[in-house]
Amino acid sequence: MKKIILTGGGTAGHVTPNIALLPGLKRMGYEVKYVGSYNGIEKKLIEELGVDFTGISSGKLRRYLSVKNFTDPFRVIKGFFEAGKIIRDYKPGIVFSKGGFVSVPVVLAAKRYKVPVIIHESDMTPGLANKISIPVASKVCHNFPETAQYINKNKSVLTGCPIRAELLTGNAVNGMKMCNFTSEKPIIMVIGGSLGAVAVNNAVRKALPEFLTKYQIVHLCGKGKVDASLNNTTGYIQFEYIKDELKDLFAMSDVIISRAGANAICEIAALNKPSVLIPLSRKASRGDQILNANSFKKQGFSEVIEEEDLTTDLLVETVNKVYENRDDYIKRIKESGNQNAVNTILELIKDTSKSNS
């Protein structure tokens, strides 16, 4: 039995691409073990799928002053030895890392035991965890053409992001029934992330009087962020979070308004949906969403509104522009040539495992 360790965690974005690889790995005859943190989001997501999960100690590597900067290195060291024991006992042929700080001890332990590693970097510029891991990797997969400049050219592989196959099987009619929408007006879907996005939610709701003259709106607004006063608004429906039916909502939508997390926007592109991206402000992040969004705009997939510039008029104007020119955006997305990430990565895993054996 061929064996592989998958690792990555901290956010859903560090887990769902790994999940997208699972059916293909099973078809290829791999036994899969997932290594994540003891109680991270990855534990719940992976165990729900019946995949063997083992937790290790994990610490965050911070760029800012914090008391935890003095204690977390010891957690990382403990995680390294735990990961080493897992690798010795399990004897994988390869490790695939989606990043996040829990992946660092696993990747470094794999190097110690001469197990090849493939890394996937979602954002345009590598995060700190992957910066540490990249020198160890045999190959580094990435979503954006611009990322290649940060990686040795012999390691760099532009793959795009592995997308869960079920997202491609949505039924637009089922989505419209769920939302009580009609075919008389186009549909805009708003996604603020699993926790929602206050600035995006507020802007969309302020724009509803204008939007609803032309569109129907399905709004995924985040936990605890439903506005009950809008519950009976014709042509507008809001949900805290959608899981199983998300594919149907995507299928029925003509334009997506979204934050610019790398995995989210790559899923949007894989579904050939034009979008308006409102990246997380540089004040609240390292600026990776702004870089991601601007790359998509440069490639002609999306339009971008920075959060500091977000107004009702600009939002309506930009959505109208994207909708009216949607065929052009869709054409450019389809011509981009990096939409088969799952198969490309599976081939890399197979070839790397083979050369190691």
C-alpha cells in the first residue's frame, strides 16, 4: 500500500484543498494519514470524512511582540519530535503540505527522514510557514503566476488551487428553489467568509434598494450577522453559512461579490464565475488578499474594490460593469489554462513518490 501524509491547518483554507485531493488519492491506491494540530479546525473537517487523523503540538510564528513568542517555539519543537515519530512509524512515501503553522514541524521532520515533500502555496506571496518549508520541498505548487518569482524555478509549478469536485456538480434550479428566486432577474451571490465581513455586509445592505431593481441577492453573511429586519425582503435572502447546498448557490449565480482569500477566489474561478473582489484591508492583514485580488484583476477575471474605497455607488457601478461584460470575464477565466489543479498535483505526487522509491 502506498502511503501519504497530508498536513495543513489553522483555517479551512489550509484544509479544503487537501480534502479535494482525497478521492484521487484513493483511486491511485494511497493510504492517507492527516497530521494537524490537536484541536484545530482541520481535526473536525478531516475526521468527519473518516480519514485517519493524528494531532501534534503546534505554535504560531509571529512577526509581532507577544508573550506567546516565548512559549510557542517549545510547542513547535515538541511538534517536530511528534511528527518525526509519526513518520518513522507510518513510513510514508511522500508528504503533501497545504501550509499553516502546524505543517512546519511535519515538513522539517520529513526532511530529517528523507521523505520528499510537495507544498502548495495559495497566496501570491508565500506566508511565513511556507517560507520556512519551501527550501525543503521537492516541488512548490502555486495559484498565481506572480508567485514563481519567489521560488526556485526548478521547484515552481503553476497549478491553481485543488477544488472539491462536488462544487462542480451544482444544480441552479435547486439553488433557485432554495432561495425562492425566479429566472426573471440575474442573481448575485455575496460571500464574506465563514465569519462574515462587516464592511461587505453593510455595503451590500445599503445598496439593496438599487440592486433589487435589477438583481436577486443571496447573501452569506457569517455567523451572528443576519439582519432580521431584512428577512421578508423580496429578492433578497441571507444565510449565516451554507455547506452542502453551496454548489447549488454557485451554479445559479451570475456574479459573485467576495473577499479575496486565495482558496475562495480560486473556487470562484474554477466555476467560471466573474466576480467583484473586496480584499481584507492591509490594516487587518499582511496584505495578501489585496495582492491576490489585483492578480485576478490583472488576468481579467475580476474587478477589485479596496475596502477603504467601498461605497454604495461604487459597489453598484462595479457589479453592473461585471454583469454587463460577464462573457468577457468568463472567456478569460476559461482560457487561463490552470483549472485542473487536482490532476496536476496528483501527477506530481505520483512522479515524486516514484522517483523517491
